[in-house]
Amino acid sequence: MMMMGDTFGSIGSSMASLFFIWATIQQIFPNHMKIAIKEFLLSSFQQLCFAQRVSDHFTNLFSPYVEISFPESDEYRYNHAFSAIETYLGSKATEKAKHLKGSQLKESKGLVLKRDEAKVRDEYKGANVWWEIVTSTDGERSYKLTFHHRERSVITGSYVQHVVEEGKSIDTKNKKTKLFTNNPSSQWVFSQNMWRSIEFEHPASFETLAMDPEKKEEILNDLVAFSNGKEYYKKIGKAWKRGYLLYGPPGTGKSTMISAMANHLNYNIYDLELTAIKNNSELRKLLTATSNKSIIVIEDIDCSADLTANRIKKESNSTKEQDKDENAVTLSGLLNFIDGIWSACGQERIVVFTTNHLEKLDPALIRRGRMDMHIELSYCTYEAFKILAKNYLDLDDHLLFKKIKSLFMETKISPADVAENLMAKNHQIDVDGSLNNLIKALEKRKNYQRSQQDGKMKKTNKFRIFG
Ligand SMILES: Nc1ncnc2c1ncn2[C@@H]1O[C@H](COP(=O)(O)OP(=O)(O)OP(=O)(O)O)[C@@H](O)[C@H]1O
């Protein structure tokens, strides 16, 4: 197969020879003969170029090979297929490669070893293909894929897609997760700078999350089924997204669970601060700028903007409501994103709302189908305590566990407060000290809850006597 580079190479060497001959002629022949020789040489060179082009044309016409090119940028935009191909080829059989390249990128989890060879052969469903990186004269890089024309349907039908998807999935596995927060619109520059991000390094995991093991298993299975559900969502014709509503008192692990979700799935987190958004149009721009494989979080949704107002009241005053739509983030704006047309703009998105006050939320916002799973995170149970004891004290059992178990049955305490008592002082684990601290805290709380209960009882009795 004749390649473009080869053509330039052979024309270049012919030109060099011509210049050499011309320099020799200049010294040997008289002037009148030089002109005739020059004309002869020029016409020979033109014929040579023409012959070369014709030869290339015929070589390509009769060559059984097909080539596809994947340039690094396409119409001034970065071509993401290029980097996916690069990752895929880089990861291909590094153990067999003789030339490797090691790099530690800022956004990558560890040292990455890649194959560093210009040409790579690959095999797919019995078909052989060759990849080569080529650089044009103006420095533009592209990947050239060559294969036999009889494999055309398998290569264009599924191989190319397989390479791009595999490359993207390797990138996702290696990539560090990020935590994004929205900037106020005064800082946006032509749809840029909407979000600022930092590396997300929270160590939370489902293993260390203290909650009922069965419930935890159910959530974990749901998340995994979601992330593997591409074909399923396509089949049923629904946007590939899922909503989780996390509710419960403060310190029960709602934020910790979001971190565990992100770490488990390797998704980015977009922490959406609704109070920094002026209207629905800004909300829409922000949400469409989020990436796939991400968790969009609105924490304390009951406190975020005016989303809890009664819709019946709104409907009775629709013109006022329209004005408001343009000047504020409204419930309808948010609902529109969650399951309206905008939700289909992205793939593989999880939306999480958290609240301490479930009763304050508009039922439209949390109805099933929008928020697919309602997860209650509640006070610490003995089962949850055992997970915290394992995390903080590396302990499966202890003499004091029996007493602690009976106290948990009568006392409401958040996992955050339990964790606080078990936490090592000066990084030295002190099992007895920590467990005794916890027992004291539980007893104190038990007495407080009893006195509250007694107070309530007295009030009710007073009411009965004088009522
Ligand atoms: N279920 C839990 N499992 C493990 N640790 C927990 C759990 N709940 C709370 N904690 C600990 O308590 C701290 C506070 O918890 P977290 O912020 O997740 O609670 P929250 O429910 O989001 O609270 P808030 O409603 O006040 O935002 C965490 O950093 C974590 O150490």
C-alpha cells in the first residue's frame, strides 16, 4: 500500500537528485545548452510527479485495504474518540510490548504504563487491524486504522465503537473523581467557568457506612444495576438516570452516603447550590454542562430556594408565576430538568436530594419515578454501632457490647455522635476508654430523653385537669 508520506518521500528524493544534476550542469555546459537542459529536466520532473500520482491512484484503487482516519481535532473541537483510541491502544497488551511509557498524570490515580509504539496490530472477532499514529505537515495528529475490505462490516459495525467505549471505560477507571460546585453567573464567561472543581478524596465507602446491612445491600445492588443498565434503559425507552432521596435527622450519614456512592461508581459529584442560581434558565445551563457518569446533589432541599411552596396557590396566580419563572428557580424548573426534556440530554446521571424534613417537601418533587428510591438514614442501631466499632476500634466483640446493646434499644443517638465518642484521641486506639465514653454519652442522652418525656406527660396531664 502506498502511503501519503511515502509519496512525499519519493518526490523529495527525486527533487534532491534533480538539484544535484542541475548544479553539475551549471559548471560543465555553456549557457545556450543550459536552457535546453533545464527545460528537459523540468518537464521530466513534472512527468515523474504525474506518474507517481497515477501510480498511487492505481495502488489505492486495487489495494484490498481500507483506511479510516481519526484526527485529534475535528473542526477546531477536540475529538474525544482520539483520546479514547489512545488509551485503548496504550492499554493493549502492555505485557507484550517492548517499548513502554510511564506517566503519572494529575487526574490519574497512579502510575500509568502505556505501550509506546507507533504501529499496533489488534485482533477483533478474527479480523486483523493495524493502528498507526500519523502527523501531518502542519503538526495535526491522527490515528489511522487499516483493515482488509472484507472485514469492513465488522470493523465499522462494532469494532470502532468497541475501541472507543473500552478506552473511555479505562479512562473512567483510572480517573480521579471530582467535586464540582457552581459559580455565580457573574463569573461565567461564554458558558465556561460555570463550575469550579477540586479533587474528591473522601474515603467513605459502603463498607464503612454504618447502617442496617440488608438496607445497605439493597442500595448497593440498585446502584450497580443502574450503572450497568445502559441496554435496559434503551430497551424501555427511558432516560438513563436515577433519583435518590436521602432523608433523616442531622448526623445520620446522608452526605457520607453520597461520598460512598461516588467512590463506588467512580462518578463525579456536582454539588448544586440553588441559592447561587438566579433563574430556571441558569439552572438549565448549569445542568446541561454537567458530565455523564455524575451525581448531581442538592443538599437540604427543604432550605434551598422556594421549592416547597404549594402548587395550588401557584396555579391560581399563573401570570405572577410566569414572571417568577424568569426571575427565580422554581419547582417547575427543577421538575423539568429531573424528568422533562432536559433530563434526556445526558446519560448515566444520578440525582440526589437530601433533607432533614421530609414533611416539608412538595409531594410533586419526591414522587416515585422522580425520586426512585427513598432512603431513610436514621438514628444509630446496635447493628450500625458494630460497623462503627469495627471502623474506629477494629473490634468485632467486647464484654461491654451487651450493655451498649441494651442502651441502644432505649436511646436515640446519631451515628455522628457515636463516631465522635469512639474516635481515637491522639491517634491511639483506647478500646475500654472509647466504649466507656460511649456508655456515658448514651446514659446521659437516655436521662435527657426521659426528662423530656416526663415534661410532656406533665403538660398533657395539666391540660387534662384544667381543660
Ligand atoms: N451512617 C454513618 N456511617 C458512618 N459514619 C457516619 C454515619 N453517619 C454519620 N457518620 C459520621 O458523622 C459525620 C457526619 O455525618 P454526615 O455529614 O454524613 O451526616 P448528614 O446526615 O449528612 O448530616 P446533616 O443532615 O447535618 O448534613 C461523618 O463525617 C461521619 O464520620
